[in-house]
Amino acid sequence: MSPTRRNLLLSAAALPFLSACVTNSGDDDDRAAGNTGTKSADNPLGVKADAPLEVVIFKGGYGDDYAKNAEALYTKKYAGAKIDHQGLQKVGEALQPRFVANTPPDVVDNTGASRLDIATLVSAKQVTDLTSLLDAPSFDNPAVKLRDTLLPGVIEDGTFDNVPQTLNFTYTAWGIWYSKKLFDAKGWAYPKTWDDMLALCETIKAAGVAPWTYQGKYPEYINDPLLSMAAKTGGLELVKAVDNLQPNAWKAPGLISAAEAFAELAAKGYIMSGSEALSHTEAQAAWCQGKAAFIPCGSWLESEQKGVAPEGFDMVMGTVPSRTTSDQLKATAIQAASSESFLVPSKAKNPAGGMEYLRILFSQQSAKAFAQTAGTLPAVAGATDGLTLSSGLGSVRDAVKAAGTETFTYRFRTWYAPLAKAVDDATGELVNKRSTAAQWADRIQKAADSLAKDSSVKKYTR
């Protein structure tokens, strides 16, 4: 199964395990007793060389060979350590009883639809604080801390109540995709501003091609460029206001303007007829067949379209065009976030080994090997340098590099499932000409206000 936003970013649409069954049992037995070694420059986390290590990996679209490669590096350094590796698809089902019994593995790739509910684990104090790992020297370069080798936002993505609890291994960016082969053949240049986009759409339409399609049954896909445009216009303060459920956040000028832009895209007939009824696979197949020039998607698209896109299609991802000449963020800014979530249980027998395994996994050597086999950007900066990449992955790497520190992501989608659905539904109405931008904002703001007033819902801030 190819990764999508729903399993990459642990969306609320999935059914997480341990939603209400894990508590801090008060069992103070130290399962790690006798499994720690002496800390040194070569062993900064105090690993006991012969302590067994249990690793559980979500065996999804990326497989688990990359994890086994890191395990080989671990046993090369700690020759006496025996590693128990398990590659699973239903992580939650397998590990739920073990967390309840306080007998979890040493490190877990907590990903997939059957993942463990990380918020519940954190509140039950079942997850290790990873600060010591982040402050440890990187596996490749002792002069550089691990935290300083990661792409922007990775640490924040795994932080709960100011404590780093998980570390995400892959990096996803969102943008607008097109065929470089088609654009080169037609002499079309990817637009940098929204006015340029509309002008190009008219040219594309005149050539007998639909300018846009999107995954109509899942409006979240076309939400991404709309919300990216709003973030560029209003800056990070707009993003934070939305996530923090601030009053009238959805009526900010940047959001209204972005909604107007996509309403205009629909009003001018630039969205392929029938897109609303298409699944993600159907819309993406139509795009690969040349029926539409643009499609919004995350950076997993190229991997997902293997065997569908024709030879030489050369898909590439462009950043969302600027809406105004006075945007708060540069045209190169991009929506991006990390995923494939690793954690070290606090009740692990060998937590030092679990963190050391992550120190090795997040090395240049491991990340580079992963990029070559998975076709996905790792969360380690520079991991793809010097590699010959496919057109899609190369464009994602270049976009992330060009963005620099100007990457952003909204968190309301993973924090508040009802609000995420309200935004998806409203945008579906907007791009199908059944709603104005003002009505779009009113509808979402009403949902956000209702959520903000609901005392039964735990609130998060950033």
C-alpha cells in the first residue's frame, strides 16, 4: 500500500489503538535494570554491549529492509547484542496488550492505520523523553548533535507538551504536480504567481487539456494548496491562529483570499469536469493519461503512480504560487512535515539500546540507503546529496532545499478530526461552485468555534 496523508501523518480518520486502555499502572519495577552500560564518547547513551534489543517495525509501503540495515550496523558495533526484529502491519493490535502489561519492545515504528494512540501513551507516561538522544552526537559526526542533522520541523512534529516523545523518519512535502515532458513539449513554464497560474490555465484549456484535476472524493488534497497559499500570504501567525482555535482565525484575509483563488479556478472552468466524483487513484490515473495538466498531492505521488505513469512522464512537484506581491513567506516556502513515527517505550527493557538504534537509523548512511530504495525523502538533512534521483523525488528534494527554514505545517488535522472534516467538506463545496469564499470561511469558523467551546475535547497549542 502506498503511503498517503492518512497513514503518513496519522490522521484521525484511522482507528488508533490504546485510545482508552493504557494507564500508568504504578508499576515502578525498573525493567532496564542491569541493561545499561557506561557512557563514553563512543557510547554516549550508555548502551550495554550484550543487552538484547527488540525492534518492532511497521511493514507498510516502505517494507522493513531499511530497518534491518540499521540493525546490521547496530550489531556491528555491539557484536554481543541479539536483535529480535518483527515487521508488522498491525502494530497496535500486536502491542496493545504488551503496553497494558508494561512489557513493551525497546523501539517501535508506530505507523499505519492500526497504530498505537500516541497521545494516550504520552499521557500515561509510556513513552521515553528523547531529549538525551537529540542532544547526543550524531552517528556520522561526533561534532554535530543528532538534533542538528534533522530537517526543519521534525523535532516539533514529535513534541508533546514541550517534550520530544517521537522521532519521525520520513519527510513529506505538498505541492502541485505536473509532467515536465508535457510542459517542455508545449513550451509551458511553471507559474510563480497565481495570476501567472490563471493565465497558463487559459492557455492549457485552449490546447484541449483540462488545467486541473483533483482527488474529488477526498477534498483534503485540494485543501493543501489552498492552505499553503494562505500560509504564504498570512505567515506563520495565520497557521498558529488556525491551529490554536483563535476566534475568527478562518476569516483572516489570507484565508479568504486563498479561498477566492480556488473559487475562481472553478468558476473559470479550469478544473476537469467530473473530478468531484473521482477517488485519488482515478484522478491520478487521469492526470497520468494527460487529461489534466496539474494535480495537487504530497510527495508520495511518484511512488504511488509506479506502473501507472507512462515511460518518460517525468513528473515533478512545484510549490504553490504566491497569491500577492506582499506575502509574508517567500514563493519558495512549502508545506512539509515528517512521518513514520518511532518511539522508545519508557518501560522498555533496553531503552538505551532503543535510542542508540534510532541514533544509527537517523545516520547519513541509513537515511541515504532508505532514499535509494524507498524513493522517499528521509528526515535527515543532506541524505540525498550526491544521489541520482528520479524526477519526482529530485524535485521534492530541490523544493525542500529551496524553502530552507520556511517550511510550515498545520496541525489541526491531526489534533481535531471534526474540524478537519468540516474544512474538507467546505472546500469540496467551494471548488464545485456551491459556496462562496465568505460562506466557506463562515462554515469552517462555526465548526472551529464549536470545538473551542467543547470542554470534553483536549486542546493543544503551538
